[in-house]
Amino acid sequence: MKKIAISLLVLGLVFGGFATVIAQDEVEFAFDSRTDREKVFRESLEEFEGQVTFNPLPGTSEKQLNYYTTRFAANSSTPDIINMDIVWPSTFASADWVMDLNDYVDEEWKDKFFEGYIDALTVEGKLVGTPGAAGALLFYYRKDLLEKYGFDNPPETWYEMISQANVILDGEDDPNLRGITFQGANIEGLLANYLEFLWGLDGSILDENGNVIINNEKGVKALQMMKDLYSKYGVADKGVITTKTDDSRVIFQDGRAIFMLNWPYAWGRLQSEDSAVKGKVGIDTPPAFPGHDPNVCLGGYQFGVNANTENPDLAWKVVKKLSSYETRKKAALVRGDPPTMKAVYKDEEVLETNPWFEELLPILETGKSRPKSPAYPEVSSAIRNQLSAALAGNKTPQEALDAAAEDLEELPLYK
């Protein structure tokens, strides 16, 4: 019987050029193949040799999401384990495509990770994944320029940022220098940027009862500040409304901005030999509004288990290893991935390789996730399209957020 079962499984399932050939005592692990992820995963899972089949996925995250949803919608048992963007868990959970891992963990295990990641992976009480690599929309600043003009610390509020930027801009008298660059183009980063302004006012998209409140006074004030940075205060260039993620990085790396909102990937580029700001950069939480605390918007890739896996216990052991201290340390050393496990930030070898992690730790402790929805792409588009219209001057912030709220009322959102 065993030979028959294995023979049937060896027939496999084929989709998009990927063949699945999994024996009964094996699991398939599909993941984003870009950069050195495969090296980290293979070395970390050596103890599972013969039990894990690796399925490195090429292409964009959107193509990978399409691959996963196609497989899961067909009730395929593979891939057993997936590497998922932080905004995907709600989509998978709402369709019962991923396992609830609460039976495998306790609070002590959860406490090892940043609270924001456990929250992002918890959908209606179900823990639908384990933490992997961390990421956040960080506030970068020019340490050299702040020191030159007598500022002991980066700004804590947006008004302090405006004041510091104006002092430095006046002093430098450089027409190519701007106060701040951020992602104002109609991309996913625009929503992340807006959320940091919104959270810095204790604002929210939903209230505690699940009602849409993005268009209330706080939501409007946050969006108005984003626009005012270029239209009123002149510390951002108007071109920020079409600025994408790497555009911001290039501007800052060339020494053409004092402050920047961007993701951790930028750090390594800023320290490269061809960077005009090498050794001159600091990171912090974004400014908030007076009387409020800041939060960073989380990113990163996490791990999930297919609800139809034929080997749930083995799959759990593998994702537990992928989220372990040893694997997160290896990812930090090989790829520079910020860990989601707090203890790794105390590791001497990790800090020697990534000294900036010491600054990153308290920042990630403030992290919050983007809206949870099984229709996340539609939610993101509904908000971003209106933010973009307001920044371009086609609508007032109130008009834009009223329209966004109307669209969100028709979409599923989790508290």
C-alpha cells in the first residue's frame, strides 16, 4: 500500500512550470527566491535533509501570491509551507487556506517576537503564521547635518522636523537639497507612509467597533500634513507626489535630502562606497504629532502552513525552525535581514556584522501592521487612489478620505 501511495504522489501536480513530487514523509517549502534566501533556508534546514523539498519562486510578490492562491483554491496539499508577505495572512486565513498554529505554541513562544508581528499573523484569534524577516518604514536622517547645526537629536514631531529642515536648508543654501523625501507615488508605499502620519496622531482606519473612521479629523489632519510638507512648508519637493521607493533612496543616497522615510533595504545601499552619505546616516521612528507616540509600519516575509498539508506536524517543525533563533541569526549574518525575534538583537556576532541593529530594535518595538483584510489589494487601492488624488491637488484631503471611506464600507476589514 505504501508503494502505491508514493507512486500516486510521485505523479505530482504541475503549475506554471513547477512540479510537485512529495512523498508521504516530506513537505514542500515554497519561497521568494530573490537574493540569498535559498542559501539561508537550505543551510538552516539541513537537519531535515530528505524531508523538505525546496520550491524557489521567481518573479514579483504579486506573481507569487497568484501561484499560492491558484494552488490553494484547487485544494492542493502542496506547497506545505509558504513564505508570505506580511499583508497576505488575512487573505489566506479568510479562505481557510492556512493552519491555525495556536495548538503548537504558547504565550512564552509568542513573547520571543515583536508584538506587531504576532498581531499581524493573528486573524480573528487564529495564529496563521510564524515570524520571519522584519521590515519597517524607517525614518532616516543625516547625522552630520543635524550635528553641524546644533541639533542633538532627530525630530520627535513633524513640526520639529520642519523647523530643523528649514534651519539646515537656509544654512546649506543648496538648491539641490530638500528637507524630506518619501513615497508619494500611487504605490503600496504611499499607504505605508500615510499610516505613519495617521498613527502619529493616534488615528486609525477602523474604530474599536470596526467602523471606518479614516475620514475623521485625525485622518484628514494626517493627510493634510503630508501635502503641507511641499505645498505649505516647502521642505519637500513637489515631485514627491510621483516619487517611488527607490527614487527616495537615490535622492537621499546622493545627499539631496536631510530626512527620508524608507524601508531597511536602503541601509546597505546608503553605506556603500558610492554613497554620498556613507557613515552619516541615523535611523529612528518617524516623527509624530505633539502629544502622541510614533509607530512604524511593518513589512517583511513570514511563514505559513497549508491547511491541506498531509504532514502538519512535520510542517510545524520546519516553520518553527525557520523562525528560530539560529535561522534568524543566519539570515541576519548572510542577508542582513532584521530579525523578528528580539533576542537576536543582543547577539554579539549579529551586532558586529550589523551594528545598526542596535538602533533598529526599539524602532521595531513600535511596529504596527497594515489593514487586515481578505481583500487587501482592493483595500490598499481604495485608500491609495484617494491619497494620490489629494496629494496631486485634485481633491481636498476631506473629499479624498470621504471617498476612500465610502469604498472601504463595501470591503471586508478585520479589527
